[in-house]
Amino acid sequence: MLTFFLFAPAVGALLVLFLSREQEQHARYVALFFSLLAFAASILVFVSFDPSVEGYQFVDQFDWIAPEVAGFKVQYMVGVDGLSAPLVLLLGMLSVVSVLISFNVDKRPEEYFAWLLLLETAVAGVFLSLDLVQFFLFWELELLPMFMLISIWGTGRARYSAMKFLIYTLAGS
């Protein structure tokens, strides 16, 4: 369930990128569909979460790199606890709102909605990661969509703001 919530927007981003120029107006609806799918999954996660159970719930896990290869274990491991369950619901809701508010974007809409959906995946990965390496990868993955969204579709001194965001965030991590 969490893996579906995590990667549904990324699948939507790929589909949006494969739309032809004649179909670029459909990017909005593809993005809305996949953000609604992720929102439905987030509602299911939130409603199914049992606060009386200790530890993480809905855990999905498999090894990426075996300890014999790297000397330490790197794994795909996602789960929710009492803190991340409401954040997952909030992310699902805000993603749908972000797509709906962005329906009037006319400048390269297929790229815009692909970056927006990729950003949703990255933020979800940060909220759900239970492995430190995976958390770091999703944290850094957030930088690229945010940089592109700010620099291309931002207002005012957009490129300056995007570069400032990138430098400060990289320096902080």
C-alpha cells in the first residue's frame, strides 16, 4: 500500500512526459488522476493506521545492496508511525490541491506536471523512509524538481531564487 502511494505519482510523471505535443493539454488530467490515486491511498493508510500498535505499520522491505557487497545493509524500507501517518494524508491532499491550482499553467504544462508529480514522490519518500540511505536519496531527489519548478515557473527573480534554494539546501544537508 505504501509503495503504491510512493510510486504512483512517479508513474504519472513518466506518462505525462510521454504525451505528444498535440496531447499536452491532457497532462493536467493525467497528473490529477495520479495525484487522486495517491490521495486515495493516503486516505486508506490514515484510516487503517492503528495508533494503539507500537512501532511502524504497513512496512514494505527488501534489500538493495547486501551487506556482503557494500559492508553495510542498504534496503528499501518504508513504513508509517503516528507522526508520519497524518503527514502522508496531508501530502496526498496538498498534491491534489497543487495540481488543481496549477490547471492554468500554459508554459510547458507537460514538464510542469511531471516535475510536480516527481516532487510528490520525493516528499513521500522522505516521510516514509525507514532506511537512512534511502531517506537521504529521497531528500536529495527533492532538490531537482523544486529547482526546476522555481527556476522555470517561478516569478520575480526566479533563477536567482532557485539557485539560492539549491545552495542553501545542499549546504544544509
